[in-house]
Amino acid sequence: QVRLMESEGGSVQAGGSLRLSCAASTSLLSLHSLGWYRQRPGQQRELVATITDYDNFKYADTVKGRFTISTDTAKNTWYLQMNSLKPEDTAIYYCWGGGISFYWGQGTQVTVSS
């Protein structure tokens, strides 16, 4: 069974930065896709950033140029670096990995104030 453990989110002011991490109990090489989703109140979970087949990076248009996904295979961990945060980035963020099955982190709250 694969377990994903997210770091804590936090509260920041608009324009600030925050980094999230997701540590997997398996090698990242066993995950064909991994990344981050977020969910705002009353909305469906949406893709934020993902890596597919190890080197195909995709970002939601709303975060392009501000968010960066990266991996550290030695630590079985991936990250979401969030810069220039906006109030509309406020959401619960979930890390996700897909291999044979789908795996989700527990979710972490990110709050951006004006």
C-alpha cells in the first residue's frame, strides 16, 4: 500500500510564498503520474500541477509562472513551490500519485489573505 504524507500548509499574505511537500512510501519511479490538486469550497477538485511519465510538466493556467512542481527521487518526495500567492489560491491542496492505483495525500489548507 502506498502512503502519501503531505506537509502542513499555512496562512500567508498575498504576494507571499509557500512550499508544500508530499512524501511517498514508494519510489517515485513506480508512479507514472504525480502532482497536486486543490479544492475550493463549493467547487470540484481541480488540477494545479502534475508530472506525467516523469518529464511532462503541466500547470493550470491560473498558476502558470507562479507555481512550480519538482521532485526529489532520492527522498521519494515532490514539491509545489507557490510564489506570488493570491487570495484566490486559498484552497485545500492535495498531492496525488498514480501508478497501478491512485493515491491521495490527506490534504492541507492554504490560506492567502489580502
